[in-house]
Amino acid sequence: MRVTSIDHVVLTVKDIGKTVSFYTEVLGMEARTFADGRTALHFGAQKLNLHPSSRVLDPNVKHATPGSADICFLVDQPVEEWMQHLARHGVRVILGPVQRTGARGQLRSIYLYDPDENLVELANRTE
């Protein structure tokens, strides 16, 4: 038995609207509503579920804190083009491009913050 992939990750956020705007308008994800009016951001075969910090959605989550995530997304265009795209949206790249090691090999990455200051890595696989 083994784990085969990630289905979803939950981000705790201060403002669902700001988070949805950032991830849909800047990163091209699709917002969808599910169970009890919750919000998810879909991309590829994965999604980010959004957990508002203002209310407890799951009593089993002990330390839900906005800005504590560090997540890497593989992107479809060179990170240099993403840097130009991010600049047009007023999003500052805080590091990169730099070489990193991902789950399946080498990456060329840039780093930025989302509205809650979660660290977001955008990366291209390199050969």
C-alpha cells in the first residue's frame, strides 16, 4: 500500500474573496462552491479547499493559521513569462528564478506571497 497523489490541500485564509481573486485572476484556477457553501479552487486534477480563519470548519484541525502554507505549483509557461504576468497584476516575485529539486526532478522556480502571505512557488520542470 502507498499514497499515489494529492487530491486537495486546505488553506486557512483571512478573506475568501481576496484569496479567490488572487488564485483565479492571477494563477488561473477555477473557483467552485461545494458542501455547505464552502469554496474550492480547482486546477488540473487537484484543488485547494479554503478554510476561513473566522470559523471552525473541522474541530480536528488544531492549528489552522493563515499564512502558514508553503506550496509549489507546476506551471505551463516559462517562469520568466510568469514574472511578467505577475508584474502586470502587481504581484512581487520575492525570489527567483532559482534551481530547486521537486518531487520528480529539477525545477526552475520563482517565489511569491498570496494575500495571506502563504509562500507560493511557481515552477517549471527542467531536464
